[in-house]
Amino acid sequence: MVQTIFELLWYFFIYSFIGWCAEIAYAAIKHRKFMNRGFLNGPLCPVYGVGMVLILLFFGSLKGNFVFLALGCSVMAAVVEFFTGALMEKVFRCKWWDYSGYKHNIGGYICPQFSLLWGIGAALIITFLHPFFAPLIGMIPSLLVKITAVVLLVAAAADFVSVTGAILQMERTARIDEIAAGMQEVSNRLGNAIFNGIRKRMTKAFPNLEKEGENALAEAFRRKERVKSLVFAQGCSFHKLVWLFFIGAFLGDITETIFCRVTAGVWMSRSSVIYGPFSIVWGIGVVVLTMMLHKYRDKDDRYLFIFGTVVGGAYEYACSVFTEMVFGTVFWDYSKIPFNLGGRINLLYCFFWGLASVLWIKNVYPFLSRWIEKIPKKAGTVISWLFLLFMTVNIVLSGMALGRYSDRYAGKPAENSVESFLDSHYPDERMERVYPNAIIKE
């Protein structure tokens, strides 16, 4: 695993450099001059490196099917680009790219045209270029691979810190802020002069108006601020996402349990964790879907359905790969269902993701959002942190128990007190009740 981590760092820098070259070429064709399109001073575009590493981890097994590989790459590129753009705008208060002029864009952060272009490009690289990198890195001495990866990582981190500090400093000292402040001061003076003139004339005509008006205005302002400060989890805030995660995880687990009862005629656990009926896959899916689409709930249902079908299918595929890599366990297998892809996803359930997206954004989310905002602020904040603490411990314990479950299957005895504790409290019988469909890979 250590060697794999260092190899991934190499791939990160390789594809960050290739992405930087692509951005330079695009700028040269469009503007006919050299433009450093990277965020860093060095010749790197980290968003490309991160995207390619994630694609290699989650969709590298699709190399034999170019269409699905390109589709998975497109979704991963869109998700990485969306959250990177949103985060950078939040931190630096400006957009580093803007697709607002393209159809079907989401917040100007992504648009299907460029996402598809990135996906096809990434699929071509994985199919034709990446096979040359793996053996080349394998020819380099292991120690040199590790040292080089660490040196490059430290240099990139220092570059990132310096650029971030410079940008934040520029925001504080930029001349444009001084100009804007001066213009605002002139505007305020002119507005105050007009207001004072009207107030004096009205006060002479109606002596009691000034005091009553000021009192009413002050009271209205205090009432507005008081109401605003009492609202819990207003907008798509952190605390609201925490509550939506738990609600989505619970509803997803219940939905899957009922679906299994109706289709298979049996009640079985569909939970992702040991304690409580919670499906982490559904919880995270709800959070990602809400963050990306909550501002676009007025869009056409077909748009939301297609988005949910494609992104939901890619998300479920990535979750399947992740759980198999980390825990050595397959939690669902659709191999017997028509139109499946490696048993990880199938067309029918992808449609379910699309339908769930429409229902969630159009109906469920607005209702839950209003309901959550009615919770008392102090109580809601405390409960949010308790939720997070409970689920963090729950996920950690579940992961450790699953790891030990796989080790027992492989015949490995307990080697320390922690493993003995896991064996006694989470034996095979209990794990099989919680994860009845889990298949341990050799």
C-alpha cells in the first residue's frame, strides 16, 4: 500500500503537468499568446492530477469498455471541477473559471459540454498513454520513487501556501477596493444630504414623525435581525447538510429494506454500519446531490432525471470499488440483473437514482429544509455535533469490524487486544446479520 501511495503521487504530478500543458495550449489557441493558466507558480494544474488519480482508483477497471470509461471519467471530472470551483470561490471570493455562457451549466462551475470533453480526453489517456507510465515508474528504484514523490509534494505544498497567501494579501490591499470605497463614500454623502433635507422638511410639517419613524425603523431592524439569528441551518449550510445526511441515510436504508421485502419476500438488513439503520451511500449521495442541485430545483424534470441517472450510477460504481478496495468485501452484486456493469451497477437502478433525484430536489428537500429550519438553533446545533460524533464512531467501529471479519475469513488469528475485542463483540454471526449480502473477496 505504501508503494501504491507513492506511485499515485507520481501519477498526480504527471497528470497535473499534462493538464497544465493542455491549459497552456488551449490559451495559446484562443488568445494567441502564452498564459500561465495554473493556480500555482509551478507548471502544475492540481485539479487535473486529483481528477486523474480518482479516475484511476475508481474507474481504471473499465479500460476494456471505452464508452463507460469515458462516461465515468466525465462524471468524475464534473464532480471534481464543481467542488473545486465552489471551494475556491468561497475562499478567494472570485471565480477562477465560468461556464455561465454555456447551456445546462451548474452555477457556472461545470457544463456538460466540457465535462464530456474532459471525460473523453481522460479515457484516451488511460487507454493509450497511461499503460506506458506504470512500467516506467516500475523501472525506477523504489527509494528514488519515494524520495522524488516527497520532494515534489513538499515543493507543491510550499507553492500552494505562497500563492494562497499572496492572493489573500492582494484582496486586502488591492487598489480597486480603495476606489470602490471612495465611490461608496461619495454615494453615501449624496444620499445622506438628500435624506436629511427631506427629513427636515417632514419634521417641520409633522413634529412627531421623526421620533415615531426612527423608533419603528429601529424596531423593524431589530426584529429582522432577531428572526434571522434564531433560524437554524439557514440555506444550504453545514448543519443542514449534516441533518440531510442522517435523514437521507435513514430513508435510503428503509427504502432498500422495503424494496427487498417486496421483490425478494424477505426482511434483511441494508445498513452500512453496525449501529442503526443507516445507508452511508444514500446519505453521502443526498448531500452531494443537494449541494449541486438545490439552486436548480426549478429546472425541467428531464434535466434532473438525466443528471441523477448518470451521476448516481457513477457514484454507486465508485462506492462499490471503494468498499472492495478498503474492506475486501462486495456489499452488492447485480451480475444477475440485465444491463449491469461488472455487477456494480445496472441500468434499472441507475434509473432509480434519476427518479430519486427528481423527487428529492422537487419535493422532499424543500419540505425537509423548511422543517429543519424550524428547529431551535441551540438545540439543533448541539444535536448536529452529537450526530457527527455518533456516526464517526459508528463508521470507525464498522470499518474495523469489517476488516477483522475479512481477516477471520482468511484464517488470521487475533494478534492484539483490539482484534480480540472485535472478535468477541462483532463475531461472524452478527456481521452476517448486518451485512447479509456481503461477499468477501479472496
